[in-house]
Amino acid sequence: MADHSFSDGVPSDSVEAAKNASNTEKLTDQVMQNPRVLAALQERLDNVPHTPSSYIETHEDVVFLTPFFSLPKAVKRRINALKQLQVRCAHIEAKFYEEVHDLERKYAALYQPLFDKRREFITGDVEPTDAESEWHSENEEEEKLAGDMKSKVVVTEKAAATAEEPDPKGIPEFWFTIFRNVDMLSELVQEYDEPILKHLQDIKVKFSDPGQPMSFVLEFHFEPNDYFTNSVLTKTYKMKSEPDKADPFSFEGPEIVDCDGCTIDWKKGKNVTVKTIK
């Protein structure tokens, strides 16, 4: 028979167990109040797939609802087969995106003549014809407003026939206006970029040639300016469209793996990215 000593009528081993439980609870409270621990726990939970299935494995971890290793061997065997199918699906999806890249290249060539004409109108090198500048709005209110404005313009022209209306060349600061008003682009623009963007005349995208690794180049065409001597600035983006061998289930399509910008030939004292301290 085991020897149980007593303290105040309570077995000593029970007292020790109660103390351990109390200490464990206190330690748990301390750990859960540690912001670093909470952040790590939140990150782990965020990485758990939001799925009703309890059979999913994430890397080497298992979703704790029904641990994979506790499943019957026959079920684990079938799940492994499903994983193989999913990996094969990911590789097919990768091929799909490669063909999408080829289509983008093909249609970029079809778009280019229109983009070239757009640049001519923006820079003022070419003036659109009456047919090209005619636009019919589907909005009745816009049509009415346009009609009212047209009537006022006629009256104004008669009243100030001798006055000349300003006629700037092309569409001034077109691309700067785009960058400033499109949310996705405006977030990328720093204050020191703004005066430079006012000289931007065109943006072109060039896709990698067939058979070459997936990539694309952004070309930024500038008019002569006070900041740099380059007429074109480029940035090359290298992409990958294949599942990661270590984590094939995370594949969501092509991803940018590297980017490389060209050298900017700044004019003396005009490098806006460098602050000169006198």
C-alpha cells in the first residue's frame, strides 16, 4: 500500500497536485498577458486555413480540431491521395497563368497603336479630328448640362469675340493627374515625385518574349526636364508561376520575385531622393 501522509486531513499528494495546478494556471495567465506571445498566437491562427475541414495540414503543423496523425490509416491514405491531386491542379493552374501571360503579350501588340495615338493627343503632337473628339454620353443629365454649357459658350464667344481662349499644348499634366487621383497609384507617390510626374508623357508595358522567363518591363517616358537626362526610365519585374515545392498549396498565381530599376542620371543638385545638408 502506498504511504500517503496527511496535512489537515488532506492527502499531501493532493495538496501538491493542487499547488501545481495553481502554479500552472498562474503561469498561463502570465503567458497570455505577454503581448509577444499573443502576437505569435494570432499569427499562427491567421495562418490556419479558414475551412470546415479538420483534415487539412499546414506545413508540418496540423489543425488541432482533428489531428491528422490520429485518423485511421485508411483515411490518411485517401487524404494523401487528395493532396497529390491538389498539387497536380496547382501545376495545371501555373500553366494556365503562363498562357495568360502569352495572351497579354499578344493583345499588348494590338493595343499599342491606340496607346501611341493616345500619347500623340496627350503631348499635343497630333490634334484629334472632329470625329475622334466627338463623344456622346449615355447620361441624360450630362447631355443636358453639356447642352447648357454649349449655349453659354456660344453667348460668351459672341460677347468676347476679341478675347483669345487659352489653348495649352495637348493635355497638360495628364499622367500626374492619373497618379494623383487613382488610389492604388497615389499611395505610391511621394511628395518629391510630384514635380517630376508633371513631365511624364507616356507609360508602356513590355512583356517577355515567348520561351523566356516570365517578366515585364515598365517604361516611363519623360519630356526634357530639370531633374535628369534620361528620356526613358525602366523597371523590370521578374515573375514566377509555379507552386513552391515546400508549400504547393499556397499557390495563388504568378508572383513577383525580383525587380530592378534603371540608373537615373540626375542633373547636378536635382536628385530628389537625396537631402542636401548645407
